[in-house]
Amino acid sequence: MPTDTDHGGDDLHLDRARAESFGAVAAAYDEHRPTYPTALIETVLNAPATGRRPLEVLDVGSGTGIAARQLRGAGAEVHAVEPDPDMAAIAESTGLAVEVATFEAWEPAGRSFDAVTFAQSFHWVEPTSAARKAWDVLRPGGALALMWNRYTELDPPRDAITAIDERHLAVTPSARPSEDREESVDELLRGMGFTVERHTFRSDRVMTTEAWLNLVFTYSRYVVLDDERRAAVRADLTALAGPDGVHLENDALVVLARKPG
Ligand SMILES: C[S@@+](CC[C@H](N)C(=O)[O-])C[C@H]1O[C@@H](n2cnc3c(N)ncnc32)[C@H](O)[C@@H]1O
């Protein structure tokens, strides 16, 4: 199933109704969205060559703090930026320091960081100005990390889910980031002077039908539906998945962009 993890097209960030939808499901989001693979978090924290410990990380679009807590748990000092007050409140309740602002409006006030992370959030900002702002606040040798969990259903197959989406949704997001889109992000970052590498982390997971439904109904394209339409999608997905649960694969991705030292 295409998720909010997909990059969804070059102009997904222009769909502000979806970008700003998450607060409506903040508690469910925090409960049901998965964490990121431990090896991915380690890869991110091994990237900066600033010579500083603990690393100071700016986590942008931190939501309820899922990635931020993992980064903190691995030893980083995390500063979070999140525009939605309901998402931010959950992050703050776990002890994270959150500045409630979009990245565009956020004021660096002379601060700099060893890493800037976007977990499941880079597709919600305008990429060129966001990458430029990240460059500006990174210390020499610092790293920008764009990370996504990318879950795809294997059973039932994604095509069957896409067919349900096509029946109910005005716009069906692309199933996976297009090659063009991936290349354009890398090109953008290289053009600014970053060196860029990609790492993927594959895993399989079987979820109960209930757990899977709880997860997918935190995806923005369902959050923005009216109640009647959302119930109709849920009924179709429930019938499709049946009682046996859902088999998914996660091809988690981090795009690591290093600023020269
Ligand atoms: C899919 S959630 C990811 C949350 C968290 N990083 C995680 O990994 O669970 C995307 C987050 O980006 C935030 N967001 C949307 N537009 C943004 C912007 N312009 N600047 C910063 N964050 C933004 C949303 O409010 C939402 O909390």
C-alpha cells in the first residue's frame, strides 16, 4: 500500500490539507506507527564527522517524537521542530523539547547542529528551500538524513488495496517513489555541495488485521476523508484482509547527505 512514507510525487508538500492532517489522529499515530530500524538509526548517528559528542540533532517534522525518541535513546541530544500542536504535545509529554513551527517559519537564531533529520517528513516541505536551510544550520562535517519506513503489503497484494483506494479516493498516491523523484532529490542535494548516499533496510512483518487497519488509518490520505467515506474504505479493507492478518515488507530508506568538513 502506498503510504505517507511514499514521496508521492514532486508536489505532495503543496497538499497542505494532508500535510497538516496528523493532529486529528495524534494519539493513534503515536500508538500505531512503527519505529525505524535500529540499524537505520545507527547509520544516521554514525554519519556526522563533526567530532562532537553527544551529537546535537535537529529533528524536523518530529510529530509525536517517534524518531526523535529513538535518536535520543541512541545518545543524541535532540531538538524537535513540529508545526502541529497536538502532535507536539505528545512529543513534549515524553520529555522532548519541541519548537512548534513549520520548518519554513522556524528561526535558527544562530544555532547549528551535527545532524538534521526528517523522518517521514521531507515530502511535506518544499525540498529546495528545506535542503538549503538544513545546509545552513549544519556544522562542517554534519549530515542531513531523510528517512522513511516504506511498508508495502504482500498479502493481500498491494494491487487489490490500490483498487480500493481508486474506488474511494479522489487522488491515489503513487505506490513507491518514482525513480525520477529519487534522482531529483539526490541531484538537488549534490548541487548544493552535499555528498549523497542511500541505505536501505529490508524486513518482513505480519500484523493482525486490526493492527494493520489501526496503522493505515493514520495515513494522511485516509485522515482527510469524511467519516462516511473513511468507514466505507475501512469496510472494504477489512473484508479484503480477512481474519488472517496482513503480511508486509518494509524497505526502509535513509538518504544521507554529508556536508563537507
Ligand atoms: C508523517 S509525520 C512524521 C512524524 C515523525 N517524524 C515520525 O517519524 O513519526 C509528518 C510530520 O510532518 C509535519 N509537517 C508537515 N508540514 C511540515 C512543515 N512544513 N515543516 C515541518 N514539519 C511539517 C506534520 O505535522 C507531521 O507531524
